[in-house]
Amino acid sequence: MNAIVKKKYNYMVGKDPYEVPLEDYDVTQRELFQSNTIFGFFDRLRQEEPVHYCKDSKFGPYWSVTKFDDIMEVEGNPEVYSSEPSIALMDFQTEGDYNLSMFIAMDEPKHGDQRRTVQGAVSPRNLANMEDLIRERVCTILDSLPVGETFDWVDKVSIELTGQMLATLFDFPFEQRRKLTYWSDVATAVPGPDSVVSSYEDSQRILLTECVPAFFDLWKDRANKPPQFDLISMLVHSEETKNMATERPMEFLGNLLLLIVGGNDTTRNSMSGSVLFLNENPDQYQKLRDNPDLVTSMIPEVIRYQTPLTHMRRTATQDTVLKGKNIKKGDKVLMWYLSGNRDEDAIENPNEFIIDRARPRHHLSFGFGIHRCMGNRLAEMQLRIVWEEILERFEKVELVGKPERAYHNFIRGFTEMPVRLHPKIK
């Protein structure tokens, strides 16, 4: 059965974007993202049909919105384009009581009430307090790396640093921090023989029997202590969420996974992407070495160019019209951030990696409107510190093999990236 589905739904792989009729376009095919060949299809959609209807896919019918300004219009109109019931393309068919809920997939006022509960963890004041700790950890990681030897940047740097940061945000046992990365991978994995899970039921089992009990223990611990400045304590001591773990356990798990995945994937994959992009653009790498202060503008450019989350879904609450297309109530609408970030009408030379852009934060990677990523400044700060310290130590982080990309159409990530460090020339 799996072979039949795969044969039916990966028909665009290896094709020229102009060979496939527009009415047959399905840009959710995961192979296009793993092979990094999706961009030509988005280019054609932006040019010829920026609001496009796919009548048949593995995930059912859906609309694609591919231009920057049109995505902004959808994001800015939550009354018409709802985040409920899901921001994911797939409608999960779950068994029993496994029905996750999270504030990113809620509309107002509940979304705002729950978001405000945890937003203090990434307030400017708290970020300033965390900067020295992040720098200390970055230095420790970089100083432990083998200079002149090949190693996997994803595992040794990207995963390790984001895992340490997540443990800090949750005040999770530091020695068990790799569990947070593992649960993030489990929550977002596409089941298969090379995946961390064999089925979606396997994913549910791991999260319910491992992740939930661990965090429920933390919840009980924080409930018996005065309020602290970690995410669990904030949830426990907020009027809106204080009974979530006991009365709404699937909402508790959903919000935990949102915070874990949100804190993991954006930073982790942009950290890996930055190494790739600088190696692909040696003139930009030299520009950075010549002027390390360009780190500040390079980081948002990395996040734009990487676009760690390729899209978000909305669901039409009523019949509406977008760019002359009639969208029906209940239709799925995908905002393709990855395409909007390459829109020639919104961003000059969007397919070029330019570390000194005049408006580097003019991108869609963090979303827009009420659902804009609340951890955006934390992600930028971590990446900035990493590259400030890299430039202090190494002449080059050299890519010495082909990076392995994730088999995913939602998270644009890397599973492996072989590199070699060259010591800084004194």
C-alpha cells in the first residue's frame, strides 16, 4: 500500500517545473524539499498562479498562497483565516483521547491569554539576563570541537546548543537535555524505516509515556515552589493555565510540544544553514571575516534564506475571495513562507544570500500578526553569539561533504552536515 501511495504522490520529483501542468501541481511532496528542488515550482506559482488550488494530494485538497503580500493579507485576517483546528496540513486521525491542543492553533481570545502566560520567558529583560549564560555555553561547545578533523555540525553544535537552551527555558534536568531534542523529533517525525518513529501511533505512545510523565513531575515540583522564571513555573502560577496539566492534559502536552519544537527547530536548522550558506557564498564569508560586525545583519538573512518552517496552515471560516480565487468555508489555506521569502516583488535579489542587506528583517520566517513567533529575538541572539564566537576562534568552518536534508515539507532542516574547522590565522 505504501509503495502505491508513494508512486502516486511524488510525480513531480525530478521534473522541470514547466513540464507539469499547473492544475496538477502539488507542492507538498516531501521529496521536493529533501532534494531542495522545490524553488522552481514556487517560482512558477508566484509568476502564473500565486493563489493555487491543489485538488488532490496525500493530505487532501488545499490552497497555496505563495507571494509575500498575499501571505501578509492572510496572516493579518484571523477572523477569516482561522488557526483552528490546526496549523499543520495534515488532519490527524487520533485514537482515544489523544487530541492535542496548543495556543498556536487557537484563535482569540484563548490564544492571547495562553501566549501571554509564557511570553515573559523571552522578554527583552530576560534575554539580557540570559546572554552571558548562552555565551558561556557556546564557548564551551566551540572549545570542545576537534580542530582539523571531520565531524557532524548538526549533532555537535546545532543540536547540543539548542538542547542546552531548551533545558534552561524549562529548567529541565540539564543532564537529560537530549530528551528534549528527541521528543521534538518524535513530535514532528514522518514515520518510516529511517525515522525515529515507525508510525504516528508510535509517536503518540512515546510522547504519552515518556514526555508527559517527565513534565508532569516538573509541574508538581513547580506548583510547590514560589513562581520562578521558567516556562513550567509560568504555566503553573498563571490563573489561565494553572489547572492545565490536571484538567486538560492534551492541551498541556500540546503547548509543551509547541514550546519544545519552536525552541528547537528554528535555531537548530538556521545554525546549520548558516554554515552551508557561507560555504556556498565564499565572497560573503570573506566579507564577514573582514567585518565581523556584519553578524548582526547576517543572522536575519540566514533565517530568511533558510526559512526553518516552510509554511503554516489556516482554515477559511467563511466563503471569501483572495486574488480573484473563490475560497470556500472549510478550505485549507497554506501560507508558503519559503516562497514568500523568495518573492522578487517584495525582496530585492531574493535568491541571493547577502549578509549586509539594508532591511534584513524584512522576511516571513517568523510569521506575522498575532501568531508571530514569540521567540524570534531569542533565536537571533543565539545565532549571533554563535557566530561572534566562531569568528574569534576559527578562520573557517569548512563544509567537507554534502549535507543531508530532512524528509519533511513543514520543517526545512538538516540531519547531517560534515565540516572541518580551520584555526584562526593570527
